[in-house]
Amino acid sequence: MKKVWVGLLLGSLLLAGCATSPKSSASKTSQKATSTKVAAKQAASQKNTASSDSSSPAEATLWNTGKEAALSTFMAAWQREMGQTYVGTYDDKVPDHLGFRFPNALLNGNLAGRIKWGSQSVDLKWSKDGEDRSEFQVAAVATGGKAEAQYPNTYFFCLHHRRPVVFVTQTTNGDELIIHDTQNSALQAGFAKIITGSRPTTLTDSSLNVNMSRDAKANQWPQGYQGTWYYYNKYDHKINSMTQNDTDGLKLSYVAAEGQKWIHIMGAEQTAGTWFDNNAYPSAAAANQMRDWQYGDESKTSPAADSLD
């Protein structure tokens, strides 16, 4: 007997970090100093300020050589931890993704009209300083993975509307590059810290689901799943929504199926129902953009609904 089941796949969420402002400093002038010495100090101070102002544009850019060096250091540590090897533009190397060599593939227009972010066509622009105001500015690219991998992973370190985000692709057909936000929260947070100066808070699947078994047993709706969620309905070809904050009239359980743990949701008096197998998102725009996307840990066949009976 089939029952109603809802699986909401939550990727790593990043809360944007903000750069911290440098502390101001002021020098004390001795009360015993003569007016001549005071004037000399003021002149020197004005000269130093002018010199500092002349170099400030380079320091103020969203991307610069200092941040590129920081990304190189971060990636060296990250890839060791992951047991992988990457070639990156941040090391003055030329990443090669199945014949697309970066950054030239972005500079010469070879990928124009051939990059899709979910269902949305996007134009990735190579940028040296992150200041050209394009919607998607690529500051760095890295290609590689595990030694035994058949196809490479390529990461695009981007500024989307001037906010840091890391996209990844493993496209193998050569016609289009299909990119999506990497689900590696350490990579997203590490790049965000380099851009903004502070590490953002990350909410992973594990942190969102930490009390899932307890909540299901107590028949209370888990905190991480409360609110309004949007999903693309492949039958009516529309974005639908559902809002859930409590379990009035529902009965929850926490079960294993297809190698994953799921919330099994039924009506309190329900004996039969339907199968829901959509991915839901916090916004209608995200649901529409990712409507055809299938995540790597999802079953590539129709879910075995009967396994939850």
C-alpha cells in the first residue's frame, strides 16, 4: 500500500558574510611640541594619507592579487583534505576541462550561449578585479579531482551580483557546460571568507537533520523544514508551493530507503496515498531554475515508494 511521502533535499545553505572594517588609529601629539613641529607633523600626515589614498582602489577591489594568493593557499589545503589534485588559474596554471582551457575559453567566446545554471542560460565573464558589474564574474577556475576519476570536476569561483559563489561542472557531452552551486560547504565558505573577510555560517544537511529522529518520534515538524517551499510540478508544468509548520492531522516517522533517511509523512487516519518525489526550494525562482536538475545522490530511476510501506 503506497503512502504519502515527502522528501525535501536541502543543500548546504550559505549566509552571506560581511567584511569587517579596519580599526581606526590616531596618533597623540605632545602638548609640549612647538607650533612649528605640530605643523610639520600635520604636513607629514597629509602626505601619508595622500599616498595611502592613491593605493586604496587596488586594495578595495573585490578581487586582487592578495586574494588570489589566499585562494591558492586555501585550495592547496582543501585538496589535500579531499584527497584530490587541482590545477588552478590562481597558480598561473591553465585548467583544461575536456578541451576548454581557462581563462581563454571565457575570453574568446567559445562558451558563449553554452553555459546553463540549472535551466537558466548564463554568461560567465572573466574578471581580473571583480569590478566590471557583470552578473556573473569569474575570478578563478580550478580543474581536477581524484586520480582515478574518469571525468574532471571544474570549479568556477564567481561573483554573482558581487556575492561570492562557487559553481561546479562535470559535463561530459561537450555541447554545454551545466553548472550548479557546489554542495561542498567548506569550499563555499572558504571562498566567501577570502572575498568578504569573514567566514559565513553554513547549514549542512547534517546540521538541519540533527534532531530529525527525535522530532519524528515526537510527531513535531522539524525546525529546518518549516516555512514555505516551492517545487516544479512536471505534470502541470507550474511552480507549486506548500507551507508546513505543524503536524496537525499528520503522522510522522523516520525511515530508511534507497540508502538515505527520510521523513515519512501520512495523514493521521491515512491508509493509502500518492508518491511525491520533487525537490523543493525556499524560493519560486530557485525552484524554476533548478526544475530539471537531479542531484548526485538521487536515484536515477523511479523511487521505490513501496519500500516505505
